[in-house]
Amino acid sequence: MKHLRIIAFLAAIICLISCDIIEETDSAKRVSIPEGSQLFTVVGYDDANKTLQLEAAEWVNEGDTKRIEELKLLGQWPLYFPNGYAIVRFAGEESEFALNDSTKVALLNVVQPEVSTVDELIKKAKEPDDFLCYFVVEDGVILEAVEPYTA
């Protein structure tokens, strides 16, 4: 019986050690929101022009009372801030930006953005559901796209 406890204890330690290794490997693939990026809702992709169709958006935290007042969101709690933030979409403020082969892309895999491809971004943009993405754009070309977790 004593040996069985020791074996169980060693097995538990091995499991914990391997979990740490997996966590380190996974964290190496994670991507953060790029500095100088702007939030947009991706609403489609235009095959003819090879451009993403985007609608301006803004992430507003519950504690940003000045911005909440400017956007006239006062009194909207908890409708606008169920998780402590609101995503405000600006209908009519649409843009189109081109993608190229060197565009860096990170789309969500469960809850973390991970390195993806331009083709995966285009495929997702063609789906019926809109999604949020931070973009770094220079001269009308998307240099980087990172999808944030929004639950």
C-alpha cells in the first residue's frame, strides 16, 4: 500500500511537470495587441479588390466615465457593460484596406490569439458573422491583424 501511494505521488508530479511544459509551449505562440493599432469590426472581404471591409469600433471600459458620457452610454448598465467593457460600433464609418502576403495575422484559438495566415483571415471575413480585430495599417495596407478575446 505504501508503494502504491509513492507511485501515485510520482505520477502526480510528472503530470504537473508536463503541464508546465505544455503551458510554456502554448505561451510562446500567443500574440498581444499591437501598439498603434485600431479596432475595427470585420464585416466582409472584397475578392475583386482583395480588401477587407471594416467598420470602425471602440473598446470602452466601464471605468472610463468621460468616454461613456461622450458616447451617451450613461444609464445603459448592464446592457453595455456586462463584462466590464462595451464594444461600440460606428455604423457608417467603413473602410477598406488591402492585405498582402507579409501581413501578420493572429486569430483566436480558444481564448488566445495565435499566429494564423492571411488565408485564414480572408476565410473568416467571408463568413456571415462579423468579428473584431485590431489592425495596424500603413498606406492603405494592413501590416498586422490581431483578433481580441471578448467574453
